[in-house]
Amino acid sequence: MINALGLTVVYVLTVDQRHSRRAADRVEALLGWLADREETFLRPFERTAGDEVQGILEQPGDVVSLTLALVRQNAWSIGIGAGAGNRPLPPSTRAGSGPAFTLARDAVTRAKSRPSGVVVIGTSAEATRYAQSALDLLAAVVVRRTPQGWEAVELAGAGLNQIEIAARLGVTKQAVSQRLRAAEWHLEPDGRMLAAHLLSLADDAVVAP
């Protein structure tokens, strides 16, 4: 995305392991999991320091998708910096610089004390505040889901209808409906679109469409 100043807006995610002093290092497993994700990374995630990783994304929808997948693991503090990244981007994420990188560093520090474990900081205070609210609400939905709820949600997200989900899971259509309702699936698709739209405005030089 190019902002009104002609600068490329990027999203830098800095992800830090929670309770790392009391738990085994999970960074290598995380990096392997990230390498298999479907989101598009401008630069892949790398370990930056200790039990922390950082990557660069360009599409706000990918940011939302990856953030919620990390929230589901309940093991990470997630800082999102939205703003310009100095170009050309270096081959290594660790060598990147610019406002988005600075904001991501501040964001992950704040995320450690936020209930959702997620903080987004952009140069537009208003859009950032709204994007933060949307992500907090989505995170609250995600962390409450049961394993049975996730089974139904994942199949619904893949495009299956309730009859197809019931057949796949070996349960009744009514049971699928109950699982999706308890998982608050009806809130997620529009919530993701809202969060992505607000993230797209988080740089104060972006002109709203």
C-alpha cells in the first residue's frame, strides 16, 4: 500500500514468547509453523532477540489472520507496527528500519500487559484506537472457543455448510449449529473485515477510500 506521501505502508509484527523464563523456548517451533502459513510475508519471520521473532507483512487482512492464529495459541505477546518502512527493504527482517519497526517494538512491550496480548500502534491515533478495539474483540472470541467449536469453525471457514460439517464430524446439523453459535462464528467474518479495514487506515498519511 502506498500512502499519500508516496511511502510504502507495511505492518511489522514483533512476537514475544510469554513466561519464557518458566517455559521451554518455543521460537524454533513457531518459525516452522510460520513458514507453513498461507499469509504473504514481505520478509519472513526471523528470531530477532532471545525468544522474540519479527516479520513484515503488507496486506492488513493477512495481519488479522496471523494475529488471531497466534492469539489462539495463548503463548505470545503480539505487537503490530503500522507505518512506513524504509525502502528498499533489506533481505533480512532484522535489518529493517523505519517508523513501522519502531512502533512494533513499542507495541510488543505494551502487549505484555494487555489482556488480549495484542497491541497495534500506527501513526493515525484514531484509526489505531479503532483497530485495537476490533482486534481485542476478535481475540476475546477466539480464546474462549472449545476444541469442538474450533472443529466446526475451521470447516465453516473452509466454505463447508452446516450439513457438510455435520457429515464430516459425524454429528447432527443441530449440534453443528450449536457449536458455531457457542463459538460466535457469526461475529468473525465481518469482524475480520472491519479490523483489516481499520488497519489499512492506521498510517496517518493514508487517504480513506
